[in-house]
Amino acid sequence: MRAKLHIAALTAVIALAAQAPAIAQEVRLANGMVVKGEVVGSGSDGLQIKTPLGPKTYSWETLSPSTRYRYQPVFRANYSSVLRGLPAHMRTNEPDTEAVIETPEPAQEPEAAGVTPETAAGPDTSLLFDQFEYQHITPIQSGAFPGVDLRSAAYASYIGFQYGPGRDDVLYLAFDTKGPTELSDVLFVYSPGAAEFKSTQRITGFKKGSGSARVVSYRKLKTSAAFGNITANMEFDVETVGLMTNELTLTLTVELSREKTRSRFTLNQKFSDLLHGAGLIPVKGVLDLPMLWLALDSAEGTPRLAGNLNMSNMKMAPRDGMDNRVVITLTDENGATAHKESVRLDTASFVSPYGIVSEVRKAQPEVAYTLKASIDLGPFLGPAEFEDQVTIPKPER
């Protein structure tokens, strides 16, 4: 079932990429919004666009899959791995270089383009991603993790999470174990930017369950960061899973606030690419543009639309100060509605592959429909939208 859904999504993106000459100027963010401007270059740091306010580089993670497929060679070469959710180090296909765009001339500064620093800054808005830019961070080596007394250094595991825009806004986690056949049961937490964790904290885990289903949970970790005039308070709830595995389950509650306005949502993901032993600790971003996506799945008879709302590759469930329902419609070429449903998103869906599932019963087979989905994520994140063309397959006899 999942394979068919992935293939459908891949087919849709390939079809979109094939139309690239016709829509070359239409660059979209991960939330579906169109970026106004001219693409002038691309590189490992992202896509360079000459916008009305001057040149700007959009990192690849902030762009939609169709835009990345069109302009980022390594993303396109490993797209099947991306769909399967494999970590970056397993995307081993060599990219082609045909889609790399050479920058024709040095990018002009805003002043040279006739834009003053005041106008380049733009109006002050309440949207989170208009408020800041992430600073580049330099992850630390596991051997440089301060204040740890490991029982089994060769089997310790590490991961980091960037919770704020600053280079020091990183929460580093080190999980210690007695040995290769024992559960990780001690957590060391360090952050150069969080007052509570500037000195490494040692936290003893709580074991629950039995056998291969045993997990270890820890007390919640709280951080806070300023994104422009918006405050982001976060609560990290982590569990280590199983014996001799490389898995960490994170449930992260985020509250965004400015004066009396507040929004809250929860993210969830199982990470399987922690560092073991010596090396550079991988750091995951937390706040990013929300991405809403759906694909047609007909593996179990009745066609259905299935997908997720994601942020930084984590599942997202709206809580307070934003809508918690995704509105889905299918319309034919005449604008007639063949299907409409409002699907609730909540944390209960985290255990399922797809948080959004909508059965399609009235749409006609072999008819092309326009699929639209949207959800209003409140005053700080704005709307997340998705649009695609789908055709209901003819039932098998």
C-alpha cells in the first residue's frame, strides 16, 4: 500500500518536473507559497533568487519537493530514498550536474538594486519565518561533549536539535549504556545557548515495558528562544527504544507567542540515524515551514487520499491557536465538486503511517480531478496548502 502511494507521489513530481520550461519561474516554498523573483543560481547551500527586495538564498529544506526535484540534482537522483524517509547518509545515488544553475553575475547588494536597507527589511509581520534567519552552526564532536562520564563510550549514542535561530541554540543529547546488549538508560544534556544546560545535566531514565518492547523515558527538557519578536518555548520528550538499536522517539511540544497571542502544536518522529561512538554529532532542525501533502492510494479497493502535515520531516499535530482540520476537495475540469471532507489532525495519528486519510467514494474513475488541501495554522505560521492532479483508477475486475 505504502509503495503504491509513494510511486503515485513520485509520478506526480516527475510530471511536474517535466513541465519545468513552462513554469521555470514558479518557485514554491514548502508550504506551497510562490516565491517571486528570478532564479540566478544554485549550490549546496540552496537556491539563489533575485527577489524584488534584492538577492536571497533559500535553503533547500525550505523549498517544496517539486522545486527541489527541479533544481537540486542530489534530491532528484535520490528521490525514491527521500520518499521512503531514509536518512541523508543513505542517499547514495550520484547526482547529475545538468540542473545546476550557474550564477551569471555577482549578486547585487540591495543598495545597488535601488533598494535601501529600510525597504529591504520589509514590513514587520507576525509570521514566524518573516522574522529571522537561521545562523550557521558548527556541530561538536562526540569527544568534545563536555561533562560526561560514560560507562561505555564505544556504545554511547548522540544527536542534537537546533531549537532557535542562533548558532548556540542547539540541544545536544548523549545516551549512555552499560554495554552493547543493554538499554541506554542515562541521558546527558548540553546546550551552549540554554541557561539550564550550559553545564551538562545527567538524567537517569525510567525503564518500562518488557523484552524487545522495552523503552526508556526521561524527564522533559525545556528550552526557549526568540525568533524576532516571537518567543518559542519547547518541551522535548524523548524515549530510547529497544536493544542494540539506533532509535530515538521524540515528541516535541512547541508554543509560539507574541504579547497575548499564542499558538501551540506537537511534533513527533522516530529518529534512526543517531551517531554511535566517535564522530560529528548530527543536528536536526526543529522549526521550519510546514509542509502539507497528499497522494492517491487505491491499494485496498476504495480509493483514498492519504498524507501528512510535516515540519522538518516530523509529523505535526495542531493544538491551540490554529485550525486542526485539513479541508480536502476534488473538482473536475468544470469546477464541479466530486469530493469534499474535513479531516481532523491530532496526536493520536502519530502511531499511524498517515495522519490524513480521506476515502473517495463518489469520484468517477478515469476522470482527471484537481486535488486541493489546506489548513490555517494560525497567526505565526499562516496557511499550508497543497494542490495536485489525480485520476481515480478504473476498478480491477
